[in-house]
Amino acid sequence: MINRKRMLDEFFELVQIKCSTRAERQVADVVKQKLADLHLEVSEDDAGAKIGGNCGNVLAYLPGTVAEAPALLFTAHLDCVEPCGGIVPVLKDGIITSAGDTILGSDDKSGVVAILEALRLVKEQNIPHGNIQVVFTVAEEGGLNGSKSLNPALLKADFGYALDSSGLPGEIVNMAPGQNKIDITVYGKKAHAGVAPEEGINAIVLAGKALAQLKDGRIDSETTANIGVIQGGTATNIVPDVVEIKAEARSRNKEKLAAQTEHMRQVFEETAKAAGGRAEVVIGKEYDAYVLPETAPVVVLARKAVESIGLKPVIKATGGGSDANYFNSYGVPTAVLGTGMSKVHTTDEFIREEDLYNIGELALAIIKTAGQSKQ
């Protein structure tokens, strides 16, 4: 049984530490000390230098006491979206919110405190366990840049769990899409809009014609696409010659992702060319998809652990990416666990007090269940 007061106090402590993306130093130092106090081997990698941040990923390792047990990875991220400074957590009627003018920070401090509490109980109660590795990543928000910059050679686990989903404790995400970033620049020809508009080629109009032909939104059950940003034009009396567009495509199917990405590229290039302009399309892979069979050890163990604490396991797919995408690509099968955080990335964010405790119980149950199993 977790120590509820300790877990709640620690959650309140950590969410009050400002932790902007690429500026996680203060919270990382606090977490590193907590891990060191538990006598884990603690280190920090060079991700901060790679991504222009002030802090790297925090790694910790606890050698196992059960040689046959699988080696586990637990991961959560240290950064939060804005506004994350001056958070005042409020507990009322079993619901934890911010005071209302900031986010709460349960994304992802709910995962961080669950991992810390589970580790404390393993130590305090001498619970048999296999090797445990913890990775608290930086810069997850806005591109998974911390996990992207992690050296895979540092990983020592057979499989793992990312505590970083808005689902309820008991939800196990075993499938997530890959994502391509698509940057499009449409070129027309500048001219005076009042004196000689016929001499110009309006890049905004070209972009609009392409957008009208584009398949976007929900493409199928596995695939989505979105136009997120459009910038162009300088004045109403100038025919605009450049428009910049930022878009994305996602799919849990590699071939479908490639097909949707190619469709978007062709539409812009061919539409612009047909009207006398041109389009440059730059495609970058953000991360790969992953699919974990329900029979995979990482899923089977999580299901057993969920049932062991009286919760209902729900195995599901998601349309979002997380650090688990990178851990899976590094050869460590990693499922994402729901922590109960809700309305994240908004000032209406909240988490039920009971869900906070349940995700701590689940992290501990996974360690216990793994300690009783063999690879």
C-alpha cells in the first residue's frame, strides 16, 4: 500500500517547481536528489547540450534482487507546457486542480511521483524485484526531444512503461502512430495589387487551391493529417509571393503514413506548378509508430498488475505520440499507462486524487508482479 500523504505532498511539491521545456534544471536537481536518497545509481546524459536546454535526461538504476525477473524501465517526463510558473495546486472534493491561471502539471508529474513512490516502497518493504531503470526525460513537450536525444546504449531494460497518458489507471496503450512533419513553401510572383495584379501570381491563392484538394483530418482509423500553421503576405496592396505552411501526417501503419505524406507533397507541388508557381516540400520523420501485441510480455505483465490491484485493464490504441515511440524504436518494448490526468495543456487541467494514488499502486504492482515472474 502506498503512502498517500507522502505521495500527495510530493505531487504538490513538484508541480510548484517551474519546469519549462528545455529549462528543467531545478526540478531535475530535486528529482536527482530524491533518487540518490533511495541509493539508486543516478546520472544525467548530454541531451540538454544537444537540444539547447539547461538539463539532460535523468537516469537511475536499481540492481535487482531476483535474477530471473525481467529488467524493467519506468519513464516519465520532467517538463510541462506553459504556463507552468507559479502553479498553486488545490485539492477540493477529491479533485486536484491549479488555482486556475496556470496548468496543473499532472502531465507528467503524476507519472514522476508514481515512480518515486513505488521505488520508496520497494526499498522500505524489501520487495523482491528485478533490475529497474528509471529515465526521467526532458523536452517531451513539443517534439519528444529528450528521448530523441537519448543514447540507446544507455538502456538496460527488457521492456518498460511510460506513465504519461490521460487515460485512467488501468489503461494500457499498446499502439501509437508515427508522425512526419511536413514543411511547405509555396512561391508565386510579387506584383502591385492595384497597378498590375495580372503580373503577379498569388501564393496565398495557390496554397488555397492546394488545400481545397487535400485529404486531411481523419483519413482512416489509423491515419490523420493536419494543416497547423499558415503564414504569408505582407500587405493588401502586394500580391504575395511566398506562403509558408506547417503540417503533419500520422499513422500507425508505415505504408499509410508514407502514402498520406506523398499525397500531401504531390498536391502542393502539382497545384503550384500548374498555376505558374512552385512549391518546395520538406519532409522530416518525427518518430516511428509502434504496435505491441497483446501477447507481448510488456502488455501481459501490465494486465496482471492492473488486475492485482482490483482495477480493470483496458488495452487500447492512441493517436498521439510519446517518449514510448522512441523507447520502442530503441529496442525496448514500452507501453504507455494512463495516469488519470485530464484536460492537459489547459488551465482546466485536473486529476482525481484517487487516480493519483492508483497509478502509484500500479507502478508498485508492476514491480511486484515482475519480481514473481521469470523471463
